Amino acid sequence: MNENPLRIAVLASSNFPVAQPFAGGLEAHVYNLVRALTERGHRVSLFAADGSSVDLDATLLPVRTLDLTPIAIADLTITPTAVREHHAYLAVMMELAGALSGSFDIVHNHSLHYLPLAMSSTLSMPMVTTLHTPPFAWLESAVALAPAGANTFAAVSEFAASQWAGVTTDTVVVRNGISLEQWPFGTGGDYVAWSGRVVPEKGLHLAIAAAKEAGRELVFAGPLSDEVYYREVIEPLLDNDIRYAGHLDQPALAALVAGAEVALVTPVWSEPYGLVVAEALACGTPVAAFARGGIPEIVDGSSAVLVPADDVHGLAEAIPRAAALNRRDVRARAEQMCSMDRMVDEYEALYRSTLEASVDPIDERLAIA
């Protein structure tokens, strides 16, 4: 139990619940972080979409909804979803700056919305913002205009930090971690696995092409986040050797990955981290992946075979090479690089240093006197 627990408000997505089965890697990350912080004795309150639950004693901050009037709905310059999201973050930031201003020691922002950053200077408590994405336009604008000292920034990889280097300085790198106990070592099997959101940017179609060329059965799992892509691109490729296992909860997904010969990771954009890589390593499942984004930081030659981005033929050739790697070495890489304990240790240290730096010199002198 932590002798000096903190009161932490964690901001996540107002659109997707932090609950199993997860809508994506961000929801899985927040779920596990909130659980780990709560288990260490911190008092955590989570702002996330309705239906969120971390199955522990963490408070949920309400998401304020907005029913638009017919006149507002008729405004073709906006979408109702964007307005509802704006309303939800505006409401929670106003509450944190007002009625809840004395309720928390620190805010940890994981949202991908610009408002928490834009309004960070209105808070009486400091904010730590984890940069999960590249500097998309609205986020970059909010970061660029945030007053000096209003935010402490953490990037999920050195690659992500480099993407933000032109916008913010002194970004701390805190690589994502996972609960190694929830991703137990497996002995593998006779199929290759792919997991993630089924959207074009995750490149499932390339994984299928590589598996077919290599003569391997592929089993994939994840939410059908882009139904048009699934229906028009993926579904026609399904056969006895290419199978969809569904949108699985964490234990079922862990069993699928642990039972695979190799995990394929095929982003067609430069992902800042790559949580599915860490999950595969924890299961002892070697990775065959495109060398893109933050992925090369997570793996080494004992745990993965990387090929140039979008090289399907190279990925097919990498599958048997990855399968030959020692699964115990793969698990050891996860223990070295991807543990939840390491990540939470680093975030706790960041919270403490941020709080120390935020002390007003006048208040500090009064406290000493």
C-alpha cells in the first residue's frame, strides 16, 4: 500500500467505454493503468464514456450529455458527435476548475481531444498529458498555446517524442506497459495471429496476404471498427485458413495470442507504440512486423523479425524466421521492456516531480515558515 496516496483524475475518451472487450489500445491502456494505480492505494477517478468499469474501487466522473436543438442539428458545418464530445470535455474541465478544484492532487490526461490541453491553465492542480498520437492539428494547436508549466508531457515512445519535438520540449518518455500476469506464457501452435481494430490503417489485408504467401493459417481478432473495410476488403478473403475469432475479451485474446506460432503486426501508418507487440511478447509469441513507428523500440533480434514497411513478401519470409526464435527469450524481452510495474513506477515518479515543480514559491515559503 502506498504511504502517500494521491488523488488522481484520469481523463479518457468520452466516446468509448473503458471496459472489456476494449474498443482499442487506448481503452486497454487506461483500464490497466487505473487498476494498477488503485491497487497501489491511490484514489483514482475516471472520466470515460458510459459503460466504463475497471472492476475496482475507482470513482467514475459523469459524462455530461447534450441533446441538440433542431436548429443546432441543422447546422451542416458540424457533426452532432463532435459537439457532444466537445460538450463532455468542456463540462468536465469546468468542473475540475470549479466544484472539483479541491478534490484532486493531479489530473492525468489520456484524451485525444484538444479541450483538456486548451483549458489546463484554468486548473488549480497540475496536469500530466500522455501523448498517444502524432501531433494532429487540433492537439498541436492546443499544446502550442498552453502556457508554460501548465502541462507535463509524457510520450509513449522515443519515436512519439520525436514527432512532438517541434511543438513541446522536455517531453518525458514513459513507454506503455501491460500486466504480464494477464498475458501468460504460451507454447504456441500451428497458426499465426493478428489482433487489433479492424480498420485500414492497421493493415489486416497485408497480414492476410503474407500469411497466404507463407502457407500459414491466420486467426485474427478485434472490433470491426470500420465495417465497410471489413465487408469490402477483408470478408472476401476469408476461407478455411483465414478466420475471424471475434471481438474478444482480454483472457480470450491472451489465449489466442499465446496459442499462436507467430504474431503479425502490420500497421500502414507510423504507430507511436504498438500495444499488440507488447502483448505478444508477454505470451512468448515471436513477432513478425513492419519496422514502423515505435515498434523497433519494443523488440530486439531475440523476440521479433522486422521487415521494411508494407513489404508483404518480406513479411511472409519473416514468419518462419520468427517462429524459430526461442519463446522464453521472447517472454524475457517483455519482462525487460513492457511490464506494468515499470510503467506505473515511472508515472508515479512523474506525478511527484510534477507536483513538486507546481508548488507556488510564495506558498512554499509560507509552509516552511
